[in-house]
Amino acid sequence: IWHKLRNAKKSALTRYLASVEGKNFMVTNLISEIANSYFELLALDNELAIVQQNIEIQNNAFEIVKYQKDAARVTELAVRRFQAQVLNTKSLQYGIQQDIIEVENRINFLVGRFPQKVERNSEAFADMIPHTIYEGIPSQLLENRPDIRQAELELAASKIDIQVAKADFYPTLEITAGLGFNAFNPSYIFTSPESLIYSLTGELVAPLINRNAIKARYLTANAKQIQAIYDYEQTILNAYIEVANQLSNIKNLEQTYDLKSQEVDALNQSVAISNELFNSARADYMEVLLTQRDALESKFELIETKMKQMNATVTIYQALGGGWK
């Protein structure tokens, strides 16, 4: 009569749908983690290639220095410094190789398979261009986020729970499969129609007897609804901030990558110039070493910036609930 069972069923169904959105939220996070790990793997491959290129360049410079020492143009100190630089760069590749294995196994774990090589095209990493994200993204896109839909369904379920708790204040009149005898006084338990009247009376007066418990459940349902409202507001605010942060991050990373590219070009030219000056005895060997080190570090930073750009694209995908149109 008071729709208590109907509302209870509706509340349970709404919470089930909320759990489905919770599952979708976890799937989105899993996809994002796999994508970020994949881009990290491409970045490590490119760093390893740069290290190997630098080892070849530094080996050539090391051989030249040894010839210059034999010609008494430089001292043993210069030879040892160039040798140390080559050894330091060689040691870097083993750390990167270990990182590659760990990231590959992380991806294998996330997709549920045993350790194996992850197929990839590392050469295309430098040419990857992140998707253009326009700042005029409507706030309605946040509704695609599974966590927002989950919080919204939880709020709807808490509202229905109040109706269920409110119905407990009214008498319960149910149609049962059988008709039994019931009475507060045992002397009337098998007496008809007194026992049947007592049974009906018990259902009518039950809310009065359990009034304190029913009131407590009603207040609890109200408190849970208020909590659900706060959770819903917090989820929306968190989603909006995440999107705003990533839009700003994408824009700033684009500017950073352009400047880092110019820095790498300038340092590559500096390496060539310093080698020429050193070979003509117009520059000190320390200038060559420092220029090579700066060039290597700038190339690493350029790759890391590219990786951050791709990760920012993945994060905005995640922040908008798994993509956008």
C-alpha cells in the first residue's frame, strides 16, 4: 500500500547500476594505466637509442684524444676524463634496459599475461602529436565520467531509501500465502476469530511499538542522503578541477616541448663546434665534455617532455570519463 517493497526494489536496482558505473570507472583507470606505461616504454626505447648514439660519438672523441696525446698535444688527464665520460654513458644504458624490462612486465601484468616482449614502434614516438584539446569543452562532458554517474545514482538511491524508511511509520498490511493463528495471550492462540483479530491488530500497532527504531532508521536515511549530496558535489568539483588542470598542462607542455627542441638543436650544434675547436687546439677538452653532457641531458629532457605530453592526453581521456566526441 505504501510502496515500501517497490521503493526498496528500486533502491536496490539503482545501487546495482551505481556498481556498474564503479566497474566502468575501474576499466577507464586500467586503460589509462596501460596507455601511460606504453608511452613510458616508447620513451625508454628512445633514451636507450640516444645513449647508444652518444657512446659512439664519445668513443670517436676518445680515440682522437688518444692520438692527440701521442702527438703531445694533450695530457694524460684529458685522456682519462674522456674515458670516464665514455664509461659513465655506457653505464646509463644498463639502467635504462632494466627499466624497459620492468615497464614491459608491468604492461604484461595489467593485461593478465606472463612476461614477454611488448610489440611497439619506438621510432614513431618522436613524431607523435597529441590530440588537439580545445578549451571550450562543455561541462556536460563531465557527465560521461563513470564516478559522477555512480555518485548520482547513489544519491538517487539514498533519496528512495528515505521513502522506504518513511513507509515504516505506517502499518504493514501484507497478503500472505497462508492464514495462521497468532495472539499475545496464549489462551487465545487457537481460538477463532480472536486469534485472527489479534494477528491483524499486531500488524497495525507494530509501528507504534517499534517507533523509536523506525525513527532512528528514518534519521539515518536522511543523514546518508546528506552525505550522498556532499559526495556528489565533491566528485563533480574534483572532476572539473582535473579537467581544468590537464587543459592547462597540455598547453604548457606544448610550449615547453617547442623550447626544448630548440635547446637540443642549439646543443647539437655546440657539440660539433666544440669538437672542431678542440681539434684545432682552440678549445679546452673540458668544454667538449661539458657540451656533450649538456646535449645528452637536453635530449633526455626532450623525450620526457614528449612522454608527459602523451600522458597528459591519456589523463584528459580519463578525466572526461573515457573519451570525448
